[in-house]
Amino acid sequence: MAGLAAAAALLLTAAPALGEPLARIEGVTDAALARALAQAVGDAGPRAEIDADAPWRGRARAREAADIIRRYLESQGYYGAVIDPRVDDDGRAMVRVRPGQRFEFETVGVRWSTPSDAPEPPDAIAELLDLHPGDPVIASDVISARGRVIAGLHADGYVEARESDHDIIVDHATQGARAEFHFDTGAFIRFGEPQFAGGLADLRPGFIARLAPYEVGDPASRAQLNEYSRRLHALQSVSVADVRMAPDAEGELRPVDVRADPAPRHRIEGALRWSTTEGIGAEAVWTRRNMFRGDETFTAGIQAAQLRQGVITRLTVPHWRRFAQDLTLGAELLAERTDAFDQDVLRVSAAVSRLVSERLTVTTGVRAQTARVTDVTGSRSATTLSLPSGVVWDRRDSLLDPQRGTHLDFTATPGWSFGDRETRYVRLESGARYYFPVSETVVLAARARAGSIVGTSAEALPPDERFYAGGGGSVRGFAYQSLSPERLNPQTGRSEIFGGRSLAEISAEARWRRSDRLGFAAFIDGGAAGGELSPDVSDMRFGAGLGVRYYPGFGPIRFDIATPLNRRSGDDPVHIYISIGQSF
């Protein structure tokens, strides 16, 4: 068995020949096998230049290559191969090989060593071996087969199972092998009640028990123990979690030891950003973890920016009513001052999101707000009730700095606004992002976003429900909201930004990570908001630029400089953006 493992390791470490071969191989008529042997033997490397004329050098290389060939052939079931290392007339290393017949299994069996008080594993676990008479004796297949059986035992109540001494007899007379695989199953164990060993991060025992991915009485499984640990470790209020079967317990039904050490309960964060289009902005956020001993997280933030000032609070209740379903409650009091509108707004919301699969999340909720609004049509009061629902498919490998993967999202928001004006509408918005690594240091990123509002006119919509384009999060190189429909202000006689019923945006970016701390980017953005149900793509404006990324360890700090490609009269030639995180 040690020979099988060594042979398999040889397969994993073999590299393709790049220079002069270590030795020439003759006698192998199977083209695929000849290529595999050449790759396993590899090249001579620097040794080809050292004592190249010494007669002993060729013989040493031939013997070395012959040893590699023997181990490789045995790993593939050629136990009767004839291998003859020698040197040719020029003193070069060569190996003559006659692989012979590939050996096959004649018999394959599984034997359990099971305690007297434990049931024998079911036939389905033995069938995981998936080796049969007539199969070639390939080392990697044997190792994988043993691993499958152990994994099956560990997943079906035999969490202490281990391999014993296997009997594999290679018979040169019959050119076959007889195999009997031995496994020590250990005791058969079922999950019992959790018992809390050490710290619980001040979480309610009932909440911790509810996160278990199994029911009491289920056959114990190492995979489910690991999943339980992962679920606990993912909690905001837990720094380290560990779950294992109670070591000193006896009997079939055994308790589960659970330990969860707390993370710091309070956190304070701050952020600064600046751009020539949106001005300076600052934000401070205080987080309180584990508000009610169920891993609830409360955040309160203060925003002080040129475009927005106010207070935002949020309470997140994880695993609300069932696992992987979160409830989020929010309240905001904001003063927004933009080129398109001014408004003072009080907004409250509630949303439930559910992780349907590892990648798919669905969300539904309700949002209500009341606001005093001023735009080119004058001042008015508006109260809006909306029901946003959406779906997200996320296959990115990172949230802050993705290197590969896809992110798709779609949101539909029916709304009813009343007050000085009344209207009903449905706001639709979808987006796609794609990340492709060209090399270890270069990533190509692309995004597209589209939106449309049906059921009403732009004039009847609340200003913050309309679509706008332009600015750092939209089309770099153009001023904030500047690529949006305009309306004539009767008081000033000038056209001012108003917003529209539709949106189209696209972006492409090449990111080069030069070192651990420093990176660069080149990008092009395009977009426009339209007054009709769908935007006129002929009105799209494009900006391009370069960026620098500094990586302090938690995510990139971004510095971008952009210029309009199809500049209009009055557009500034250059805009600068500084913020945390990639642009998308």
C-alpha cells in the first residue's frame, strides 16, 4: 500500500518535460502511455550541462529515469514491466521499456471490524468503493476508493471509522490482483442533545441549538459537525466556534459539545470619500452585536455629506423563524440636497431575505416614507408606500475585491405615492457583473444595469424613485446626475435635472495587482437615463480613465481620474473620485 501511495504522489508531482529529457524512452508502442512516461520522467535540467561527457553521468541518469518509470508503471497497474536502463553509442541515457500486460482486479472485497454492540455498515457504504473485478489496478483509483468509503462511514454514524491494514496481493502468475479492504468502523453513534462546553458568546442556548443541521437521533456525521461549527462561526457575535461529539460519553445516543467564544460586542467605524462631482462625504457607524442574545445586530450611523445628511439605524435579526432567513428593520431621517431635488424624508422599512441555496437569495419587504420635496415643479408633500422584492444570484469569490465570478440581481418594487399628488407604479431594475482573471495579477471586470418604471409619468413619481445617471457610482467622467432628463424651471427659465423613467449603464474595467499593496486600473463607463419607458441608447455618454488601488488589508482604497469621451458643452474635462472598495 505504501508503494501505491508513493506512485500516486509521483503522478501529482510529475511535470512536463521542458528541456533535454532525463533519458530517452524506447519500446513503448502505446502513444498515450509513451507521452505519460515522458512527462513523468521530465527533463534533465541543469544536470545536462554538468559533466556531460562523463560516461558515468549517462548511466546514472538512465538508472534514475528507470526508477521513475517503474514507479509510474506500477501506479498504472503494469507490475510485470521489463525496464532496462543503458546508454546509447553517444553515451546518452536511454531506457528500454516493455510494459507488458496491465494487471486487473480478480476479486475485490470489503471487510468491517465492528464492535459487538454496533450494527454492520449498510451495503450502500461498501458499494462506495466502486472497484470491480476486471478493473485495472490503478493506484489513484484505489486511494480514491478508500477515501470514499471512509467518507461514507463518517457521514452515517461511524464518525470514529479509520482504515485498517488492507490486503492487496499482486499475482504475477495470473497477471491479476486480489484485494480485500479492511476498515475499523468504531462505535455507531447518533446525535444527542447539545451540551454547552465553555463560552456561549452570551447567546441563548435555544438559539444555538436551533442552528444544528441535524435532528436529535440522526446518525452522527462529521460533515454535519463541521457544518454546525461553520454556522456558529458565521454569527456576528462569535469569534471562534467548535462542535464535536462528547469525548467521554458512552452509548449510541451521545451528546454534542458546543463552544462559541464571543466577538467584541461593540464596533465603531468611520469612512471618508471625496469626488469632484459629489463633494466630500463622511460617515460614522456604531454597531452593537447580540442585542437580545440571538445574534441580533443593531447599527446606528451618522452621514455628513454634501448630498446627504442624517441618521440611519438598522436592526438585523438572523435566522428569523428558520435557518438562513433574516429580518431587517430600518429607520432613516435624512436631508438630501442634489441638483435634481431637495427633500427632507423620514423612512422606515422591514425586509425578509432568505438564502435559498449557496448562491441564490430572495428578498421581500415593505417601505414607507414621508417627505417634503422640492424640484423644478415646486414644493410638495409626498408619502410613499412600496413593496420591494428581489432576487440575487452571487457567484463572486469576494465581496470587497472579487477576482472571478458572476453577480446577477433583479428587483421589482410596486409603489403607491399620495399626498399633494397620487400615483401608482412599478419600478423594475436589473443588473449583471462579471469578473474574469486573465492571469494571477490581471482581472477583467464588466457590469451592466437597466431599469424601467411602468404605470405612471416621471412628473408624478417621487423624485427619489426616478432614475438618474452620471457620477462615481454610475458614469465616471460626468457630473453626478448630469446624464438625466431635464425640465424647464419656470421660476428661473433654465433647464434643470429632473430624472427619468428608464436607465441603461455599462462599464468595463481592467485591474492589475502590481504588488500586495498597489494596483492600477483602466476603465470605460457609459450610461444615460431616459424620460420614456426605455432609454434612447443613442443618448448614452461615455467616460474613460485610469485608477490607482491601495490595499491596506481589508479592501482597496480607490483613486480614479476620468474624462468624458463625448463631452458636451459645459461638462468639466476631468473628474476625480476617492473612496473605499472597487467601483463595482
